[in-house]
Amino acid sequence: MSERVDHPGARLHPSGNCGDRPAHAVLDAVVIHYTALPLAESLELLSRPGHEASTHYVIARDGTLYQLVPESRRAWHSGVSRLGDRERVNDFSIGIDLVYVPGVDPGYTEIQYEILFDLLDGIRRRHPIRDDLITGHEDVALPPGRKADPGPLFNWSRVRAWLSEKK
């Protein structure tokens, strides 16, 4: 794992739970998730050796940004998945987890959205991310209905409005 972060201001919290991307993979998608666990438990689980899950970034409820896997590597965030006509979404996407525990947290925080927008802006400068391929785990997981994140409290209208402003 690289000892540097890809996004300015991110804190490195390395996870070895990753692999090589396929040759010639074009990073053009972002998948947004929630952690379903508090921050400390999420970081520990996603970086635990041998655990078959990871993500590129975690955004804490206070806005702290953690990078677990370099963008150049394939994190294991979407599992069995499809986006459009392509399967294995991890091969061509960057995973972002927001710390949110359903039934405990009242929703996502304002600072989480602000950091998410800053992170998306940076990722879009580094990679040819398509606006229509910024999506949720619930929209790519197979079989449909297997995952529920980022869930009904995530404000997709706000994300789409932000994307429109950035054109």
C-alpha cells in the first residue's frame, strides 16, 4: 500500500484488503455506501487482515476523511454487482463509505455532504468519472435488494444538483 493519500486532507488508514485492477480498467464510476457501524468499528473491520471487504474512503460523521485503499487498487466494496451492462463493479469504481448506522443516526451530517462533494470533485479531476455512474451500493448489488445503502435518508437530489452545478 502506498504511504500517501490520493486526496488532499485525507488521513491514511491502510487496508490490505484490496487487489490489482484488471489491465486497462478505466475508473469511471463511484459507488456510495454507508458503514452500518460506528467509525472505530468500521475502520477496524475494513482494515482487518483477511476480511473480504474494504473501501477507498470513509467519511466520518464529523467530516474526517480516511483513505484505506489507493485509488489505483481495487477495493472490495461492491461484492457481486452490475452497473449497466458491466459486472464486477469493483474493477472500475471507487468506493466511498459514509459513517451512518441505520436506526441509530438521524441521517447524514452536513459536513459529510461537504466532504463528499470535495472528494467527488477531486476524484473527477483524477479520473473520467461519469455523472450518471455516481451511484449507490443498493443500485449495483446483485441480486437486486441484497443491499440497502446508502438508503432512503441519503439525499440524491442534493448530489445531482451539485453535479449539475459543476458542469
